Amino acid sequence: MHTVVAKVISQKGTCEAGHRVGDEFVIGQSTPNCMCSWAFYTLFPFAEVLQFGGSFPWEKDPSTALVACPDPDNPVVFELSRRELKY
């Protein structure tokens, strides 16, 4: 199993959760602290695929995925990247 890091790579408008470009959240065995719950619910299925070694055929890098939050007026785009789990 892997850890997934969600990094904000784009943010337009006003994010009600205050997310900004460069923010990073670790998605492992628990919910990331201070991450917008709407963004987390959207990212979670993609993060699960990456955590368990899967990939998405439309992504150039099999260890990443680009996912946007569901707010169409103030989109925040996250890059999910698979990392080796360190004990």
C-alpha cells in the first residue's frame, strides 16, 4: 500500500476552505487534517486507486491523477501523487 499526497496546483475564485496553491495533504489511513470535506469526498476514489497500485489511462504518469473539487465557480485542482508508505 502507498501514501497519496494531494497538492493544490491551481485555485481560482475564492475557496471557502482557504486552500491555496502549494498546500499539501497526506492521504493515508486517516482523513487529512484541515482539508475541505467536499474536496476530500471527490478525491477519495482517485486516492484509493493510487494507494493500491492502480493508475488512470488518461494520465501521462501512472503514479499521479489530476482532480478538481466540485465547486464550478471556485475550482481547486489537486495533483494526487503516489508515494511509498514509510513505517
